[in-house]
Amino acid sequence: MADIRVYASALELANNFSEYFLELAKSYEKENKKLHIALSGGSTPKIWFEILKDRYLNKINWKLIHFYWGDERMVSPDSEESNYGEAYRILLNSSEIPPENIHRIFGENSVDDEIERYSDYIFNKLNKNNNPPSFDLVILGMGEDGHTASIFPYEMNLFNSVRLCEASIHPLTGQKRVTLTGQVINNAKNVAFLITGENKSEKLDCIINKKEGYKLYPAAHIKPVAGNLVYFLDAAAAKLL
Ligand code: 6PG
């Protein structure tokens, strides 16, 4: 049975996810282990970044937290479209967070070069016993079309790629993206979906209740091989569950 946690609002979701993250960070700190986290883009995580900045900077040992991205838009980090850029401007520019712990995707590179570079980078940083890289926590959103990370329904083949990262193209804007592939996401120890908004409710119902056609959506294929999966939802997104 999926671990589904529903909150009245996106803010309440973010407040509770902050406590979830704090507990995870503390458990890693007890063992003096690094916590490698892959962030997502989108609007929901930004609420969480603001909360961490406001209330958690002195509660977490940031020296052990290493930030990566599950997907990135191929734009300059200065762009407001940049997932790294937004996280940096809201949270990661804090003096408590060591710059060497930030492992961004270079949106300013050519997408073909960057998927190679980032694949090698995460393999070397996270590789254990030659298995696919295993993040300690992958944060994901879901688009109203059922995409997650930057794997879109029309490019489902990318989910099952043998590569660690792939290049994708946003179906509406044509924007080039780098995304982790399914094998990396599903090899994570913990995966947290942060999903808000009534416009996600239909797809979420279809995916959670395995209704007709659910397998068409990349978000339906997030099934950690051995890790934990938690859905953090606001009431609007969960209204049909
Ligand atoms: C991105 C995200 C994307 C996002 C979803 C949900 O780079 O756009 O990684 O997968 O998580 O589109 O976005 P919201 O949180 O804004 O609903």
C-alpha cells in the first residue's frame, strides 16, 4: 500500500515535508553519513526551500547534505527557468550550505555533452559496487500530464534508458532538458513525490488506483526497487483519491 500523506494546503505539505527531511537528515547525521539528495524543479519545492531558509538553517548539519538535481532545463543558471538557479537564489546561497556540496547540472552546456558529463559525475560520486547510482533521497513533482522529473509521456522510452541521464524536450515549449532516468530514480533509498493542485487530481487518481491507461504516465513507473516511496499531496491534488 502506498504511503500517501494528504495536507490541507501546499504550505502545510511543505511544513510537514520539512519535518520529514529533518528526521532523515538527523538519522544520517547520527551515523555521520552524507545525504545525497536530488532536487526537482517546479513550484512546490520552492515553498519548501523558503521554509528551510526561514526555520531550518540552524537545525541541520548541512556539511553532510549534498545537493544534485533530478532534472534541469538547458538554460543559464541566471534564468528564472533554472531549477538550480531558483534553489540557489532561495536557499542554497545560505552561508550554512557549503558550495562544494552543490552539484548542479550545467544548463549552459550543450545537452548532449551535459548528459554524458552528469552521468559520469553521479556515477563516480554515488557509485557503490558498480550498481546504478543510489541517491539517499529523490524529490519529484508530477505535471498535470503525468510527467515526472523531465520525462514526458510522449518520451516514455527515456524512462527505461540504459543511460543514467537522458536529454528530453518539453512537449509544449520545446525546451531542452536533462533528466535522470528511471533506473536511477528507482534505485534511490527514499523517493518523495510533492504534488499539489487540483489540475493533478485526475492523473493522480488514475496512477494511484491503477485505472485504465495509467502506465502511459511516467509518474506511474516510480517504484523504488528497495527504497521507500512517500506521496506528499495537498487536498486539491488528492480530491479524487
Ligand atoms: C521541472 C520539474 C517538473 C515538476 C512538475 C510539477 O523541472 O519542471 O522537475 O517535473 O516537478 O512539472 O511542477 P509543480 O510543482 O510546479 O506542480
